[in-house]
Amino acid sequence: MVARSEGVFDPATLEAVRERLRHPPPIQDDGRPVTRWTLARIQAACPALPPRTLSGLWRLLHRHRIRLRHGRPQLYSPDPAYQVREASLHRVLRRVAANPDRCVVLFLDEFTVSHWPLVAPDWCVLPGPPPCAQRTAPGERRTRIVGALDGISGRVLSQRDSAISTVVLARFLARVAAAYPDAEHIAIVLDNWPPHHSPEILAALPASPRIELVFLPTYAPWLNPIEKLWDWLKDAVLRLHRLAGHWKELKQAVEAFLASFATGSTELLTRVGLTGAGTLARALSTDLQNQK
């Protein structure tokens, strides 16, 4: 059944273990339900496995690419029009991919920066205290950023203000239009934050007729890649920073980070999932590849 000297499963045993792990573990003998597999439960539920220590079983499973992995939540949006809106987004991306010289797609979102550092793990020497997110000044200060990520080039446009009002948003949309003077069509993908639907914003669109607002399904941040740019900003600038007592310098550091993408970035496109095997990346690349 098992070639013990080589530490490998024969194909039948390997498939039997894989099939068992596709299902929940059995209820314990005392009647208590369990929800996750452990090495001991795998060993008990798979009689074809040879007697081994748990560490030996771990090495054997690992060799066959059966490994402990973090779970992830199932993506879910309550929007009844989710599929329609997702399909509309994909159509926009395919249009831009087919006409990159005339069409632009930008992913827009807002982000709040606090002057207090975010907590995060860091390397430290033991024994000693854990890393500390120092709050050197009372009261938490905040500033807001509106940003737009170009889905083809990785270019980032951003604007910081104390609050992102409809006036600020309208001014930012005008700036976006000015940044792409040769584009015939500018699709801006955004969520359903109420100011995005405000009369002031809708009234500003006729002044920029090349702009089309493409609204995402409700509660579907995974369809807006700029969310991952904010995660990168947190990791690069805001986690465990030492500028809690230097608000001006912290804001400058945030602006410098975003300005580093002012001319585009292939690294950013990869990091946010706009290149590679994801659904958004495929929608943006399929027609371009067909043209080559």
C-alpha cells in the first residue's frame, strides 16, 4: 500500500486520503461535532495510512502537497443584481482592452488616514516587550484621500482633503478628465457610497461627457482593485510608523507613496490582481492578446 522507504503514497492510497479530506471530519466518539481536520483525526479516519508519528505524518502529507492552509471567507454580495453588474464591469474591461488607445478604465475609492499607527507584527528580540504602536499625542487626527487607479497602466491619481465632499469629488472627476485629454471614453468604476450617486456628481458629468460611472454591486470590494492599493499603503507607511507626533510628515509620507505610481506601475498592477489569472485580469487581457 505504501512505499515506506521512500515516504510516499501509492496512487490509490493518495487518492483515498485526498477524497476523505474533501469532506468534514467525523463526529467524535463522545458525540461532540468537530469542524476541522487535525493530524490525529486524519490518521484515525484514513485506515490505509501506515503507523507513523504525527510529525512523520505531517512530513508525508506535506511531500504530497496536502498541507495546512488558512481558510478564507466566501465572497458574498447581497446585491440581487450582482451578476448583471459584474457582467457590465467585464464588458467595460473588454472594451478598454480592445481599444487601449481610445478608452480608459479607472478604479476609484476613498480612504481614511489616521495619525495613530496601525498595529502589526514585527521582528523583535526576546525577552522584551512586543512591538508598540506608539500614540504620542491625544486625540486621533484623520484625513481623507480619493484615488483612481488606471487598470491598464497602473497610474494612480489621488487627492487629499479633510473630507471627501461632493464638491471635492466633482473637482477630482474634472482632474481625471484633464489627465486623459486624448481618451474618447473614461470609465470610472466605483462603489455605492451615497455621495457617488449625489445630484451634484451626476450634474457634473455633462461637463465631462467622456466620463461614464460604472457602479459595482453593493458590498463587493473584491471587484475594486484599488482596495489592495490601500492595503499596500497600510503595510508600507501606516503600520507601526513613528510619526504619530508628526502629522505633517505622515501626510507627506502618504502622498509620496501614492506619487510613486504617478506614471504607472506594472508591480502595482500585479499586486492588485489586474495582471495574472484573476477574472478582472483576464477581462483586461483577452482582447489585447488576440490582437497580437
